[in-house]
Amino acid sequence: MSEKSYDFPENCRYTDSDEWVRLEDGLALMGITDYAQSELSDVVYVEQPEVGAQLEAGQNFGVVESVKAVGDLVAPLAGEVVRINTELEDSPELVNEEPYGRGWLIALQPEDEEAVESLMTAEEYLRHVEARSGA
């Protein structure tokens, strides 16, 4: 059995449902983790919320569909959706190719920027993934 290696950037925070958050210029950029995209395999469609939607932490805000599974997207923070990644409409594979770059999903104006501190660090998320995969 081969050991998989995943990328979990230190400048992001993580959820146990495999989303990441990175604060940039007062906005919370969000996407799914390298581990999540790897488990899903080839992403073929991403359903995103409307700009202006109000999200609560823990609320489902969309779906990622791949050739082998469908996964719900869960908001790590509460706030207003101010941007969605429209590139994913024509190129959903960006989620696989650049999960922390061009494959981001939404940008949120967070109600409480400090709430991001309650999410897992890269090291904590790595331990979480290892525990789930039995590594």
C-alpha cells in the first residue's frame, strides 16, 4: 500500500469536513482540501451559492460532484458570500489541479474573523486525516 502525501498549507485553517479557509484582505477564501479533492477524484461539477447569500457556520452551501462521489460543502465560518469562483463553471477540474489556488470556491465576508482561529491548523488537520485513513 502506497503512502499518499498531501499538501496542507500553513496559512490555511481546516475543518473536519475537509474545507480550508485563508484570510486575505479581510475576506475568508474557502475551498476543499488536497485530501478531499484526492478522495473525490476527478471533479466534474461544483454547485456554489449566490453572491449575497448569508451563511451560518456548519451550513451546507453547495456540492462538489466527481466521477465517483458527491460531497456537500460545509461553511467553516458565518458571513456573506461576496465572490464565487466563476472559473469553476467551465473548469471544475481546477479544484483537483490547484485546490488552494485557482480551485478556490467562495470568498466570504466573515461575521467574525477571529472565528477562523477555532479551526484546525495544518498540523492538526494532518493528524485528523491520518486518524481517518488509519495511517
